[in-house]
Amino acid sequence: MSIDSEVLERDLDVAQEAAAPTSPRRKFLFMRNTKALTGLVILGFFTLMAIIGPWIAPYDPDARSKDVLQPPSWDHLFGTTHIGQDVFSQILVGTRGVMVVGFVAGIVATTIGVLIGVTAGYIGGFGDEGLSALSNVFLVIPQLPLIIIIAGQLPSAGGLTVALVIAATGWAWGARVLRAQTLSLRKRDFIEAARANGEKSWRIITAEILPNLTAIIAAGFVGTVGFAVLSQITLSFIGITSVSEWNWGTVLFWAQAQLALQQGAWWWFVPAGLCIALLGMSLTLINFGIDEFVNPRLRSTGLNARKLRKRQIRPRIGFTPVVHEAKEDRS
Amino acid sequence: MRFFVRRIIFYAITLWAAITINFFIPRVMPGDPVQAAIAAGGGTISPDAIPALQALFGIDPTQSLWSQYVDYLQMLAHGDLGTSFTYIGSPVLDVIKQALPWTIGLVGIATIISFVIGTLIGSGIGWRRGTWADSLLPISTFFSAVPYFWLALIAIAIFSVALGWFPSSGSYDRNMVPNLSWDFIGSVIYYGTLPALTIVISSISGWILGMRNMMVTVSSEDYVTVAQAKGLSERKVLFGYAARNAILPQVSSFALSLGFIVGGTLIMEIVFSYQGIGFLLFNAVNAKDYPLMQGCFLVITIAVLAANILADFVYGALDPRTRQEG
Amino acid sequence: MSAVPELQRAARPAHDPVLEIKNLSVDYGYDDPTHVLRQVSLNLNRGEVLGLAGESGCGKSTLAYAATRLLPPPGLITGGQVLFTDRDGTQSDILAMNDSDLRASRWQDMAIVFQGAMNSLNPVFRIGRQIADGIQAHKPGISKKEALERAGELLDMVGISADRLRDYPHQLSGGMRQRVMIAMALALDPQVLIMDEPTTALDVVMQRQIVEQIAELRERLGFSVIFITHDVSLLIEIADRIAIMYAGEIVEDASSQDVYRRPRHPYADGLLHSFPPLRGPRRELGGIPGSPPDMSKLPTGCPFRDRCEFAWDACAAITPELTGTAVAGDDPRRTVACLRHTPDLVQAAGFEPKPVPERLALR
């Protein structure tokens, strides 16, 4: 999450570029960004698995069998647990839990973030001070321990409850970025003009401000989904939420509880971890894409380093590279 | 000075908010925490403790919410966090006092190491764009996406189980009596190395990526070009101009993400059974030891706030603009 | 300037170039480059104030940054030479220097005052330190105390009290920051001072003061100046010579009085008419219809032809070269890049030449 918070500091800076009208060409550019595209493909894959996972799973994830602690084979792609459950099926079935919590928490938190952030940025004055202080308080309070004590006091913490608890604690980052962005948008000529024309506030917000915040809202949403996925898996892993509902964290919980590590049953905890990493990476990549789309300075010049080396170009600040490639036909 | 006054007011508000959240959580939750606590305590709770529990959870129907709140604040003001169920009869504060130094030692040192090294690497990568250093980026991206605890699992599987280099759990050799001898300190370092390394490796990528992006942004500022135009040495331009300014948002993002990082590293303590406050919180949650849970949360929050104040002072020292009068 | 025939060049009395830019080409982007400068040549004579004018995006700042190799990525110099002649007559090509030679040459030979004074100073260091570090980088023997003393003298020179040395940039006003930048640029007594829109961000009164100060300092110290601005009327007051750029090329290069009274290029003429000759409120460029072309897809022929009232079919086919004018009695050193002035070239390409329009042939 620290990668994201750095964006906070840059936001005002970036506001200028972010608010540029999104022409079809620029949208197309975003899709052309390989990072974003890779991320979207991976995310799409996991979304598909979340939908069809339970149907295509070869075994019932809870079913015991005689194949106890088997390493990966064609029968059991990711091996089996101490009581012969199929790890591959557990992960397939668990994908839905992960994705649902991630997206529900993402949507709810982003909605709260937009409401609070945009309102604070738009109304200004004392209301702004109050709402900013509120979101800063939620930013500074360590979220995970807070989620742990809330979830720990709930009689039964199922997936949706966990999603709501995560959303209730994780909206502040998005709100903060959006507030800063709205604040800078509000001072722009076209907003000032709309206000001077006597447009209604809600119309200015929905028609003029929100469209210009799309990229930031999307980035906030993606970041929150990542945060929610990690938090939920962590909660499942330490066994605070229901351990009978399958998700990748539950798989890891049982692996840890049944001493998979000590028995060398690497197949029990490696695939789940890699799935988390892959999903997290896809979200990070999408966010990189959005970041680079919003702040062109971050684009790693969009070219491959080998080709540059061949031409003996080393791009750097303060020493413009010189290559003698241009034709010289003037005297 | 205004900067600091504003910040102090903010932290006071945050502390108050954390305390208030702590007060309300058990009161708005469904179910009866006192009965649950007594059940969880399994007869270890004397009937005398019930009024105290009720005060803590505000079950006492004869009192208004407001007077419960005032009572609660008064308890806190006297450093009374209630009595733990699991550590029979011990005040929560004492239990936490035992665990806190371990956490501050492990999480604190590992986080600072990670921040310093990550920031250095990040400024290098951000400065030398388009070189081999860029290939560190995808690796960092991967590590920033992995949950901390999973990396800890892998570290244990490799370094303790397979190679046997480091112990997989605990914070010092249990055959030793804690004292200030070199042997004991050596044992603490030996036991702490693997958890610390895991924390550093899993949190460092965030700092690398953050600093890299800040370096890229700052490098295009005019004053960096001016520094190059002056013909200053590469080292001076990099550290005096580019990194020196890029570190400012890095420090404030350090403060902001502390809460997140501390959350993640506390889970490390659980995986390594390291006797810090994260492990304590975990045990408290499993044992439904509500006073201990809430005490842990409050202390963690206060520790994060203290670290935030520290980061603010560092920021103030680094950026002359915050020292401006008026 | 190298396009001027050899004969004329020899006849030039004050030809003592301190900086010669020859056929400088610059791309923006590495893979799919935009050619932002195409073989630009320009000379700066010793002691001269050369104005560089043009609409924003025409490449005037790019020219200055490329000549000092300070152009940020993805800028790329693709050809040409930038020859600097030292006081003792030794010549060196800035584009051929290695890093350490370039570092040593910078600030000592050529110094720059950047566009935004707001962002040109490092916000976290005291201004004294920022002036002194440049001095120390080039004079290894000098102590910090001496460098700071020198910094104090420099501040004094631009009319800022020396006890401001301990101030941070945010404690100074915009005008003061720009003066600090000028003081900083003069720290090593450079021979060339490049000023990139040094007054744009300032109010009119402050502009006046800064410009007068630069003129006065030049009298005293004798450096040469390249003054970049889009404000032609300002240039006419302070520059000895003006080069006007359009779409990455120089279209007219002449003494400022000639540019003012006898412009030869339709763009130079338009530019002059879009600014009030006397000081007054600044206006948008209104004198030239249309907008500058997209540099990434520049058509063949004259880049200005779409906005030019004198364009005819030849302009779409032939790219004009910077040559002498076709108006009898003109200063032989002045040059212009317009097909109306090169009937031979037009004829050779098989088009009907047209005469120089009356408005561009004033005497």
C-alpha cells in the first residue's frame, strides 16, 4: 500500500494532466499500455475463475480421500492435504470468495471515498476541514489491527461482513486523493464558469467534476480491491474469520495449522501464495498503467533498453545524448 | 511552529478517535461480550471481575452511555486498560508492557532498515532510468504484491525447515534466562534475523517503487536541471538536489503507510510466534480476551501515532518551508 | 548563419563569434521521433545581445537547451555542432565533449537563467549555499567562507542585500528569485548568458527592472546574451540582433532595427503586428490567423504556408532555405527563409517565381 500512498503527494501535481479531457485516442493509449493490459488479462482470468471455478473444480474441496499429503500429480494438480483434500479444487472454489470480498469492499469503500472526498473538496471551509481530518484519522489508525478487533468481536464473520468491515476502514486513502483533486479542479476556469452560470452544485459535480476524476477513482478502486484482498486473506490466515468458507487464506490457514511447512508439503501453501501474488500484481500493474496514463512523466519512455543501447543513447537529466543520425544537407 | 501545532492537534484528535472507536466497538456489536468473555474465560474469571468487565463493555444498564464513556476515559487516564482473562488477573497494561519492547525492537528496526535501503535503491533506479536498474522494477512489483505472512512462510520453509540456518519460531533460546549478557543478546539477534529479513524484503519494494517514482518526478524539476547546468558533480546533483527533495514526500508517505506496514508486520510475529504485541493480539482474539484485544489495539495505535509524530519532526527538519512563520 | 555566402561573411566587420550553432537537429522521442529542430544554425557574437523570438512551441527554448545539452529526455540531439570559442581563441564542440569536460565548461563558459524562477531554486537549501556550490564546483581551492562572500557580492550586484544569503527561496518574492538566478548565473563570470523567458512570470514593473539590470550588467561585465522570449517588442528594445523561429527553424535573422522597421518574412511581420509597439497590457497573439503546425506531422514545403497570405503553389513543394534577402540595399548580413526572396530556387524547381510583396520590402 505504500506504493499507493506516494501517489498522494503527487496528486496536486498530476491534477493538471489528469483533468485533461479523455479523448478516444487517450483511452486507446491506456489500452496500449502493456502493463495495464497484462494486469487486465490476469484480473480477467481470476474473475472468470471466480465465476466458473466451483463448477470446473475436479473434486469437492471438503471431501476427504485416501490420497493423503500427495505431491502434485495429474490426479491432483496441486497435491492433497493431510486428510486427502484436493488443493487445486480448494483454490478454484476459493477464488470466488476472494474476488467477491475484494470487489464488494472495493465498491463500497470507493463509494464512501468519492462521497467524502468530493464533498470535502467541493464545499471547502469548515466542512472540508472536518471531513479531511476524519479521513486522515482513518488513514493513520492502523487498519489491520482495527479490522482484527472488529472481526474478532463479531459472532460469525462471513465473507460479506468482512468485506463491509474492510470497506469501513479502508476508504480514507481514496477520499484523500479525491479531495485534493477536486480542490484543484474547483479552481479551474470551466468549473468557475459553470458556477458563475448558476448551475446547481450536484450538476457541476456529476457532469463536470466526476468525469474528470475517473482515472483517480479507478486507481483508488483498484488499490482498495488489492488492500481488501490482502486483508481478507490475512484475516482468514490467522483464523479470525470463518475457516469453513473457502478462500486462499483459508487454504493457508489449514496448511499452517497442519504444519505443512514442517512436513515439506510445499504444494499446500505455494500455489495459494502465488495466486495472491499474481492477483496483487495484476492490480498493481493496472494501477501503474493508470498512473502513467495520468502522469506522463512516469512512463519509462516506452521503449526497450536494448534498442537504445544499440544506438548508444542513455536518456538522463542534464546530459542530452548526441547521435549523429540526422541528414546534414545544408551548408 | 504553526505546522507542529496543527499536527499535534491532529494527533490529539486521532488519539481521541481511536479511543472512542475502541469504546463503541463492543457496544455496537451484536451479542453479549461479557457473557462471551466469561464463557471464554472458562471459570478463571472471578465474579468480582464482572463489574469491571461491564464497565469496560458498558453493559451496565443502570448507566447512561455518556457516563459509561466518562468512566472509560477515566480508566484510561489512570493507565488502566482492564484485566486480562488469559493472563489470569494481570492488568492488560502489564501484559502489553512485556510484549511491546519486542515489537518495537523487531518491527521498528526492520522497518527503518527497509525504509533506508529501499529509499537508497529507489533513488538509484529513478536517477538512472533506462539502464539495467529498471529490471529491478518488476521484481519489486512482485514482492509488493505478496502478502507479508506468505513470504514469512516461504522463508521458514527454506531457511529453517530445509536449510536449518535459523529457528522458525520464538524470540530467543528458551533455555536462557533473559539478561543483559552478550550470549543472550546474540540469541535475540539470531532469533530475530529471519523475521527481520522477511519484514525488510516484503516491505522494501514499496519504498523502492515510491522513491523511484518521486525521483522521476523530481528529476524533471527545473532546479535539478539548474544544478546540472552549474556543472556540479553527479553525486551533488543526485543527493543534494534530486534525492534531497524526493525524500520529502517519501517521509510523509512513510508516516501515512506506517499503519499499514505495522499491520502487516504484526502478522509476521504470528507466523514466527514472536512474543511481540501482534502475537499477543492474535492470542487475545483466539481466546476472546476482549480487554487484551482492545488494549493491544490502543497501544498499537499510540505507537503508530508516536512514530508519525517522529516522522513529522523529521519532515519539519528536512523541509524549511514548514518552519515558515505565520 | 552558415547559410550566408562566404563572401558576405568575410565582409562582416564585427564577426567575432563566441558561440556558433551549426546545423543543430533535435528529435523529441526515441522510437517515433518528432523533429523539433531541423538543422538550425545561429551565431552569437562576442558582447552581443541576441534575441530569439517566436510563438510557444516553435523550438526557441529547445534550441537553447540543446545547445547546452540540458534538454531532458526524451530529447535527443541528432546532429550538428555547437562551437564555443574561449577568450584565448580555443574552440571546442559542446556536443562532442565528454561528461567531465562538459561539467567543467558549464557555468564557467555559459550560464543559463531559466524560465520559471519559482522552480529554478532548490527549495530546501539557503540561496547562499546554492550560489556558493556552483562556485566551489569550479574552483576547488576556494573555501566555503570565500564562496559565500563571493555569493554576497553577487547578490549585492543585483540589488539584493547580502544578508539575504541565509534566506530560503520561499522567503523571497518572484522578482527577487529571478535576480538571485541572475546573480547565480554570473558567479563565474561566464562569456555567454542564456536567458529563457526570464521575465515572463513577473509583473510589468518588475520586468522592466530586470531587463534594465541585465543591460547594465552586460555593459559592465561584457558577456554575450541569448535572450529568449515571445515578446518581440521587448526584444526590439534590448537586443542587438533578433532571430525569429517558426516550427523548429529560423525564418529571419537580422538586426533588431531591421526586424522592427523592415521585416522580410511574413511571419516576422505578423509577429510584430500582434504586439503593441509600446508597452501596454499583454495581448494574445492575434495578428496571425491559424495556429502553429503540429510538429509531429509537418508537411513538406514551407511550414508557415497555411497561415501565410502570400503563399502560392510553390510554397507547398519547396522547403525554403535561410538566405540573403531579395530587397536591394538590405544589410547583406541579414537572412530570411522565404521563397519570395529566392526566385532562383523557385524557378529551378519549375514554378513561377513571385516578387517580394510590398509590405515585406519596406525600406
